Amino acid sequence: MKRNLRSTASRGGRAAIRHGACAVLLAMAAPAWAADRTVTLKAQPEAKADIVVMPQIDAPVDEAERRINTALKRLDGNVRKAAKQCTLGDGKPGDWGRSVETSMRGPSFVSFVIHDDSFCGGAHPNSSTMSIVYDLTTGAPVDWTKLLPPSLTGTVALAEGMDGTKMVTLASKRLHRLYLERYRPKTGDSKQDDADDKECREAVTETFSGDPPAMMAWLDAKEGGLAVQFDLAHVVQACADTVVIPTAILRREGAKPVLVDALDAAHAASR
């Protein structure tokens, strides 16, 4: 009887150990599994008229997704504060508008593009584009130096958006060259269009004859690539187009598989 009791206890102990080991492995795998999914984003009530609030990940499944939701709420706080401080010369409230585009919802990354337009006095309105990409595994903004080769990241810096938010920029000659190769290709449709495009081609090329521009980057699931844009002087602001560099080029340039594979999967799901 004692031997049987010992044998039963031993089997129970081994089962408990196996159960515990499985639980640990599942816990370790959970973030990776969550990052592989496409997240659902839920729209929030507007902060005020014309200011769209950042969407939230609906029913977050792990700490990384909860961290992203917290960070998105901080972005809302920034624009609320900036819009409140936006006044005209006579002290009357100015105008502030914001739109938000979710350009990728997984796997691995969630990407946002934020467009702000404001008039807080002065000679003309202001407009700005900001981008931020979050890693669904960690919940932190992506580190582009771990996803793109040095030739494409160049000098990594922080730029300040209209609402004071800090956003990462990449100043790379190679990235700028890839941008220019795809910027407003000649179509021959109209002499006037060609003339306008020629002026813009000169603006995006010659404005930065020395150092490359500080470029915003984000992930575009619909187009299947890395979207790039940078600010221009107000007089040629209309020339500040977004250009998408496809994954085939990113692979050739040495981008990490985790980035290009996620983009390909998101692009396939968007079709």
C-alpha cells in the first residue's frame, strides 16, 4: 500500500511539473501569438469638433496591446492641449482639425498616420503629417534601426509635430533616392500636369541638395510597403507627396524579414 501511495504521489508530482512547464511555455508564446494576429481598432468619441481621437485596440489580449492603448491616449492629450492653446491674435479660439489613418493593423505591427491642420493666427494655416508605428510584441514604438539597414535609416532623430508630439525621422540619402525614383512618374497625360509635376520634382530634389531631408516613415498594408514623406516649405507644401517603397525593394536593400514578411501578409489580407 505504501509503495502504491508513493507511486501515485510520484505520478502526481510529475504531472504537476509537466502542467507547470506547459503553462510557462504558453505564457512565453502568448506575446508572439498575439502579435501574429490582426487587431481590431475601435473608434473613440471626438475630442472636439473636427479633431478625431486615436482609435483603441478593442479587447486587448496582452500587456503590449494595453501599452499601445495607453500611448494612444497620451497622443489625444497632446492634441487637446495644443487645440486649447490655439488662439488668434485677438484672443479668439483658432481652428484645429485632425484626421487619423490606420495604415496597418498587424501582424507584428500597428501603424498610424496623423494629419493636422490648424490656423492659430499668422499669415497662413499650418499643416503637418506625423506617423507612429508600434511593435505588437512589446507595445513600444518600433526601433527602425532594428528593422532597416543603416543605409536606409541614416541619421535617426526626433521631430516635433504641431501638437508637440515627438516623432522619429530618418535622414538617409539612400532612402531619399528611393523616394525620388518613385515620385510623380512622368505620364504625358497633360502638358499642364507635366509642368506642375516638374516644379514639384525640382522642389523635392533641389531643396535638399546637401543633407537628406528628415523623413517620416510608416507601414502601408494596402500598398504593401514602407511609406515615406517629408515636410516642404509652405509655398510648395502641395508637393509633399507620400511615396511607398515596395517590399521587393526593401528586401533587396536589406530590411529585416520580420518587417517585410509582416507587410506582405498585411498586404495580402487587405486585397
